[in-house]
Amino acid sequence: MARIAGVDLPNEKHIVVGLTYIFGIGPSTARRIIQMTGVKAETRVKALTEEETARLRQVIENQFKVEGARRSEVAMSIKRLMDIGAYRGLRHRKQLPARGQRTRTNARTRKGPKKTAGAVRRVAVAAKRPAPKPAG
């Protein structure tokens, strides 16, 4: 099992797919890294030599922000948007979708489970009403 940038890559995956398990590396970045290091894209992670693993580790550490550094960069970008009062920052602060998605329906991932308003029971309404005055 290869360990790169503090992440254990899955043994059975091709190296191009395995690299995407590192936060900050997507499919296109993984292909670019493979080209830079000269490792074959169809090589499985378990078949990597120590030399290939070292080359991958060196390129990733020197040329890309990954894992903790990338996470803090994303967090700081969101914080900056909230501090300057940008629309996207306000959407992040309210925990609503920030990229123009509809919120009347859907958006359950951001909004969380439904909070049903529910009908008020007649018994509860009657209890809140003042008692009628006796006629007399």
C-alpha cells in the first residue's frame, strides 16, 4: 500500500484513480502528475516500485497543495467571502446553496432534514382563547 501525502492509496486501483483519493487532486491533476513522473497510468498502486512512489511523492509535495494545506486554503477563501459580505459568503453563512441552485424544493443536503410547520390543533387554539364571559 503506497502512502503519499499522508493518505494510504487503495492497492487494487490504477494509480490515476488512486491519486484522486488525495484531497486536492482530481482526475485531470492526477493525469498531469502521471505525465510529469513518467509512471504508466494503468499501473496498479500495489505494483508501484519504490522509485516510482518516491517520484510521485516528490512531485506532489513540491508542486501541489494537497490535504491540510488545501483544506485550510478553501476554508480561508470561504471565510474571506463571508467577511467582505459577498453574496456567496452570505449563502455560506446561512448554510444554503451558493451556486444558484433552487431551494424551494431539493437542497436537502445543505438545508438538512425538513422542519414541517404542521397544522395547529383545535384543542391548542381553544386553550389559548380567553374563556367566554358569562351572560348575565
